[in-house]
Amino acid sequence: MRKNIHPKYYPEATVICACGNTFKVGSTKEIIRTDVCSQCHPFFTGEQRIVDTAGQVERFMRRLERRDVKRGEKDTAEPAGKAGK
């Protein structure tokens, strides 16, 4: 078997969350930074919150607004079109 092929293992690696929470785990990295942990994740806190990734939520909301506007125009145009038939 080959020797020295495994990375160094840190049994007391520190995980630092964006919310400020820190805890220890075993890892091959000494310091791990994360955006969401069990202290701030909506599933564990029971809070309903949208985690936005690169503006996707705003883009989705704009798309919904455009769809609603198009549907509104379509609904007002339909009765006039049906009257001619």
C-alpha cells in the first residue's frame, strides 16, 4: 500500500457560520466557513425565510409579475374576441 496519500485529519476542526455560531467537528480542513447552520436554518428554527442565491428570488418574482400582467391583458381582450364569433 502507498504511504502518505491521505490528507491530514483535524479531530477538532472549527465550523464558523455566517450567523456567528461556531462548533467543532472532525474534518480534513482546519477551519470551515458555512452560510447556514442548524442554529439559523429555517427548517430547524421553524421560521419561514427565503434564502436568496444570487438574486434568483427577485428574478422569479419579476417573472410572476410579468405573467400576471400578460394574463390581465389576455383576460380583457378575450370577451371582445368571443363576441365576434
